Amino acid sequence: QVQLVESGGGLVQAGGSLRLSCAASGRTFSSRAMGWFRQAPGKEREFVAVNTWSGSTTYYADSVKGRFTISRDNAKNTVYLQMNSLKPEDTAVYYCAAGFSATVDPNAYSYWGQGTQVTVSS
């Protein structure tokens, strides 16, 4: 019903920046919320940021607040995650997700992208 494709990951030194993109297609009208999650080796998938296509809701995990910014381009059906002041602990596979409600719970999202690797060196 909804297809998501992430891009923009890579290798960056601590203090650097990256911008991730998530292109959405399909029946996106039923998925009001677009979230970003990340998963490091051996750890559970954790919430990073979420917004809605309408722009009515935007919030961030405490660990990234003030450093990461989520945004969207409705005409392109694309959501972005601008990541500044990156730290080694930000290293993970980053996933975008689509769901009906804006929530921190990954189990509440119906659709997921394939993920893009972000590696931050010290």
C-alpha cells in the first residue's frame, strides 16, 4: 500500500552533518505520520523523530533534539532528516516509517523502508 525508500547515509566524522531522504509512494493519504527510527547492532530499534504530512505534529527523541531536524516536501512525497553535530553514538541503520498516528512506538507503524547506514567516526 505504501512504499518507502531511504537514501543519504554514509560515513562522516564526529561534528559533521548528513541529510537523509525518504521517498514515499502508493496510498500515502492514509498514513498521516512519517517517522525516523534507528537501530544499532545488538540493540532494539529506537525512535528518532516524527512529523505529519499536514505539519500539525513534530517531535524528537531527547537524544537528538537540537541537533536533528525533520522536514517534508509534500509535492515530492519526501520526508527528510537533517542531522547536525553528529556523534559516534548516532551510528546506526536509519529507517523511515509510515503510520496513522505520530508515536514513538515502532510497532505502531505499518510501513518501513529498507534502511540506510549512518556511520560517525570519532
